[in-house]
Amino acid sequence: MKGQLPTNLILLVLSSMLIISGCETTLEFPEQNLAPKLTIISHLTSTDTLGWETPRVFVYASQSPSDSSTFVTPANLDVEVTELETDYSIRLDLSNEGGESFFNFPKDFLKEGFSYTISAFAPGFESVRATTRIPRPSTISNLNILDISIEPSTKNEFKNIVRYTLVFDIEHFESNQYYHLVFYNEYDSLNNKFLVDPELSDDQPFLRHYDFGILIDKEDLSPGEPLTFHFVDWVVGNHDLKKVYVELRTITQEYYKYHSSLARQLIVRQDPFAEPVTIYNNIEGGYGNFSGFSPDVSSSDLPD
């Protein structure tokens, strides 16, 4: 069993970004004493496939894309979102939960295939804006679990090691190009699902996400060939592996560039001779990422 699947992956994305930024050693902007700008972090989705909470918008003040010194939401902050196809605008309400401040979208406001512009303003700050869309999703087909083996652990007698291979196809919808694959498992007698990651080989051109899953550019796929991923998991007691899930997020280019730049930054930090990676930013007048995705989830019970 690997990491537990959170009830709100959008919050997990945000928290992971903060962790990575917090141990950042490369500064994108060498100037000192820069005036802080508004930072927006929000990944829009309209589908409640996993029972997530309503998508949230986080807005705070920072001095660079990698500034993690403080995450304070400015006073008298005004956030507005416009649906471009209808020119319908709403002002988001500020909420607080667990010591965090964020803005919620009204239920059923966000829709697949629609584009949105966000703008934010607070006294003493330059106004910021960004535009993205929620893509119509591609789907997974022909999901199969192959080469299952369950062996006792050589180090812990209460643990069994589970190895298996997942094979599936992506049915690309129209011109969709970028994807985020997330894998998680369900176990007997446990209510929660748990994140797992495949073991990538050197001949797989995919980029491991900095926190969970992998990022894929359609240009790196071999046409007509299914995707194949190998997993090593473990189970204890009567919590046998019951079902595997594959979530295919169809993501915008802004989502891909932002998360891939964070992933590459984590890689280069381990190499003192590597060129620094600048965090992708699509917020005009500020910092952060405003992007969209649509999930398609497929699952399969473990074969008998």
C-alpha cells in the first residue's frame, strides 16, 4: 500500500508545489527587494468523479514563482471569473478552512469544453489575470491486469509483495495532446484508496510528476501501441489488493508546462551542474498557474 489518495487532489497539488518551492535553491529573479505580486494557483475541473470538493482558487502575495517565505492572502482581495463563451462573470467568495484561505466556485458553474478568464485585484497590488479552458476528456480503453505475482516479503513476514502490469489504450478526443496519469488501488477491508506509482524504465519517455503519477505528451506515444506500466505494491494481513484504478486527466498546455517545470526542477536540484529550470507562469502581471483538466477513470478487479 502506497500513499493514501486524498479527498481533494487539488489541495495536494498546491501543497506539493509549496513543498518544492520551499526547498528551492535556484532563484528565477536575481533582483533583491522585489515588490510582491499576486500569485494565483487554480486547476479547474468540472467532473466530480472521485467525490472531490469544489475546485478552489488560491491567491496570495509572493516575490517570485519560487518564493515560499509567506502565503498570506491580501486584505480586500477581489477575484472574478468570466465564462468566455457566454461572457457571464461571477465574483468568487472567500472561504477559510484549516487555516487556509481560498475561493470556491459555485456548483455547476464550470463546464467541459468552456474557457475561463480569472482576474484578481487587491489594494497595493497590480491586478492580475489569466485564461484557460476545461478540455473535453480523452478516455481509457482495453484496461488489463497482467503478470500478477504475490510473494512473501523476505524482510517482513506479515507483508506480501505484489507485482503486476497494467496495459491500456488512450482514445484521444480530437486534438488533445497532454495528459496526467494517476494510479491508485483499493484493498479489502479498507475504505480509502491509495496512490501508487509505476516503475518507469529508461525507454519510457514519460516524465514522473513531482508528487503523484506521470505526465505525458501525445507526441511521445507510439501510434497504435498500448501503454504498459509495471508496478510493485505490498499488502499486509487481510488487506489484499482488490481493484486497480487508472485516472486519465486530459490537461491543458498550461497545466502540462507548469507541472512539468516543477518536476524538472526537482530533477536538476539533484545535479549541481545542471541548468536551472524556471517555473512556468501564465499569470499576467503576477505569478502562478491557472489551468484546466478533465478526468476519465477506469478500473479493474484483480483477476482470480
